[in-house]
Amino acid sequence: NTKAFIFDLDGVIVDTAKYHFLAWKKIADSLGFEFTHQNNELLKGVSRVRSLDIILELGKVKAPQEDKNRWLIQKNEDYLSYLVDMDESEILPGVMPILNYLKEKKQLIALGSASKNARPILEKTGTLSYFDAIVDGNDVSNAKPDPEVFLLAAKLLNTKPEDSIVFEDSVAGVQAANIGGMTSVGIGEAATLHEAKYLFKDFTQMDKTFIDNLIK
Ligand code: B16
Ligand code: MG
């Protein structure tokens, strides 16, 4: 059977969360408040605009829209500067074997990411050609946990939600998959991703039998 396998990007295929963190931290530093790794967890899977609002709430900063726009540009320019040297060595462990196995089994593969920088990241890591459809932050208006991003990906692959499997590292993303009627597979810790139907610490823990059972 052919199924649609939809991958989130940040935290699933690559660990870009560390770069988002560094770039947001610079904004917080310049505004004079602390931004911790724990705070950064709140931003996973969340859009850029919403992320800034969350950060400003943390720092109890109120600012006019023009300041916010400036910080959004600054943050993204800084974030992009960390991506300049990105290559396939930044692909998370176990991801390539699963992508290759899905290809071997003639399954459909899509990207479902909140990021507006998804395409250059796929290009730099050499994974772009694996994807039959790409849906990212430029294509949707409703952020996860709204299922729009995954529903659009399934639609582009001509696949029903119930025949779609979503790999996600964020709580909002797991919820989006569940709300969309898809099979959610959490990649990360049980403490945060307990709503996922299946859970793996990372892709090295996922074996071929798991995929075989999904496509039976
Ligand atoms: P950008 P994902 C999300 O990507 C990240 O998890 C989140 O931290 C980030 O704010 C968001 O993309 C927007 O990214 O600023 O590049 O548009 O996890 O949905 O692949
Ligand atoms: Mg993610």
C-alpha cells in the first residue's frame, strides 16, 4: 500500500532549533532580558511572528509594530547566517536510512514545516530530491496545531489523511497531526510528546518493521 509520510523539518530532519535559539537570544540580550534553552522549547513548531510575541511576553516587553518588524528581520538575518555552512552532516542520525527505505518501498514523502526557510535547508543538506511535495511556512496561513500544513501536504500527494503518517518533534505539530486525522509519530521525549500515537527518541530507534507495519 502507498502511504504519505510527512516530515516536519526543524527537530526532525535537522537540528536547527539551536540556531533559532542563538538568533532569538541575541534579540533578548539586546532588549536586556534572559532567554533560556527551556524558553526555547516553547518556540518549537511555532511561526516566526508568534515566536517573537512569546519572547516579548517572557521579557515583559511591549513594543510598537515597527520595532517588532525590525526584530523579525534581524532575527532571520542572523538565523540565515548560521545556515551558510550547513551541509549533509547536519542531518539528524537515522533520518537518511528511513528516507532511503521509504523510497525503496515506493512510498510518498512530503515536508510539512512551519519554516519559511525550509527549501534552502533541504537544498543545503542534499535532501530536496527525496520530497514529492513541500509545504512550508510560505504556503499556509494557519500555524500548527492547526492541521492546515499537513492536510495540504496530503492533498498534494493525493492521499487521504487516514493514510498519512506525520513525524513531529513539537507538541503543536503532534496535535496538528491528530486533529487532521493522521497517524502521529513523535520524535523526542515522552514527557512532552505523550499525545503522539507512536514515539521514538530519534530515528535510530525506528526500525524497518515499524515502517513495514504502517504500509501493510
Ligand atoms: P522560520 P518546523 C519551525 O519549523 C520551527 O520549529 C520554529 O522554531 C520556527 O520558529 C518556525 O519553523 C519558523 O521558522 O523563522 O525559519 O520561518 O519545526 O515546523 O519545521
Ligand atoms: Mg519541528
